[in-house]
Amino acid sequence: MRHFALKYLREEVLPTPFCPGCGCGIVANCFFKAVEELGYEDLGNFVFCSGIGCSSWIPSPHFKADTIHTLHGRSIPVATGIKMVRPDKEVVVFGGDGDLAGIGLSHLIHAARRNLEIKVIMVNNMIYGMTGGQTAPTTPQGSYTSTTPYGNPEPGMDVARLVADAGASYVARWTVAHAVMLKNAIRRALERKGFAYVEALSHCPTQFGRRNKMAKPAEMMKWMLRRSLDVSKASGIDVEGRILVGVYADREKPGFVETYKLMIERAGRKAGLEA
Ligand SMILES: Cc1ncc(C[n+]2csc(CCOP(=O)(O)OP(=O)(O)O)c2C)c(N)n1
Ligand code: SF4
């Protein structure tokens, strides 16, 4: 029997370049399940933007849709331009934690602040996978990376919290070991008006797992499950070493394209009155 997701994939470019056991495949599968549940028979109305990194290869060239691979960290500015000129399109960004929370962090914050009607799926594998396992802003304190061979001295950042505080309509984090919840979050993000951010905490067995005594993907998945704590139950307790999962924001707010359109109409009326 054909896998349901093949209708969304360019079969001529398969198999993917991911290492065996990489979490990127689970994220892609959750995305396909979400779009299928929403009734999309194809991805014709979608535009996917990605930066540079392993996770940026998820949509491009694999998804049967309009896809654009941009520069490292610059997928959100490109997605912003696409959404502003084609508000009818569903614009989805895929990227890594290095791409979106490192070099591209300011774009992420400002898109959330504007509540721009795009969706961002950040694959947080806690490391720079593609370039050899360097420390990312999300690397947990104490973890081993190629640039911190004695353990990362910095605390990892809570990107979901930052995006929620910046003003996004929808923000959630799940791990790839919570595949159903992750799929539901992606589905909700696609339904929500405004800026939606879903963080998929994922495993990179090659660069993170091997260095941190979890070379097998299953070991990392168990580690993520053991550490997970629902963010709604985290207030007032010590969350040191825990992975907060769940929904950080889910609220009705006007989106940027909508607000911008109203402003253009106002300007037009004003110009008409003055002419
Ligand atoms: C301007 C620029 N700086 C640095 C790089 C090198 N580079 C490519 S991908 C990457 C980080 C990848 O990590 P992440 O975004 O977390 O994705 P992953 O590979 O882990 O999925 C870096 C530093 C680049 N391509 N362009
Ligand atoms: S290096 Fe890590 S993130 Fe990149 S494909 Fe391999 S397992 Fe996946």
C-alpha cells in the first residue's frame, strides 16, 4: 500500500539526505498528517520557505509545492515578502534552531511582534547539525558539542517563550516523541489566523546524540520524554533541566496583512478626500 504522504512528496528526489534515524522525518510526517486531516489533497496553495541547515531540507526539494531555499537565517524575511504580495497563499517556514533562533532570531521576533500570518516550524535539535555539531542558542547547559568539548557553559534559551511574549497568535512546543501532539499543534497552527510557531524538539543522533551518550535515536527520544513537563504545570516550580512542552499562546488577534490592508484603505480614502 502506498504511504499516504507520497501524494505530498516529489518521489523523484527520494530518499531524503537525512542520516538514518534523524528526527526530521518525524516532523515531516506530522506535517503531512496535519494537512491531510485538514483536507488538503495537495500542497498547491502552499509556499514553503527555508534557510540553510539539515531541517531546511525538509520542504525543499521534497515537498510537491512551491518551495524556496533562502540564505541561512533569512527565510522569514523572504516569507514576509511572499505573504505580503500573495496573502492568499499559505506560507510556511521550516528551519533549524541555528537558522531561526541563532542568526535569524531578530526576524523571528519581529514577525511574531507583527503577528504576520505565516507559520513557522522550528526543528530544535539543540545543535548545528549540518555544519559539524557546534553549540546553538538552544543547546542545554552542560551538553557536549564540537565547540564545547567540556560542556556548554551557557543556559539554552526558551524560544517558544520569547515568541509568545513577542505577540504571536499561536505558540507550542512538543518533541518528536510526542508525535500526535506535535501533529495536532501543526494542525492548530495552520488553522490559526496570525503568526503561528510550532517548535519540534528533535534528535540529531549524528551530532548531538553521539556526543551526549545517546547515539541511538530511541535513547534520545526516551530522554526527551523523561524530561518533558507541561508548561501549564510549570509555574512556581524548578524547571532546571526540564523540557517544557505544550501550548504557550493560543489567542485571537488581528494579523499584520489584515491591519496593513486596513491602513492602505484608510490612506486611499484620505488621498481621495484631499484630491
Ligand atoms: C551566513 C551563513 N553563516 C553560516 C553558514 C553555515 N551554516 C550552514 S547551516 C548552519 C547551522 C545549521 O544549524 P541549524 O540551523 O540548527 O540546522 P540543522 O542542520 O541542525 O537542522 C550554519 C552555521 C551559512 N550557510 N551562512
Ligand atoms: S546531522 Fe543530525 S540533523 Fe542533520 S541529517 Fe544527520 S541526524 Fe539529521
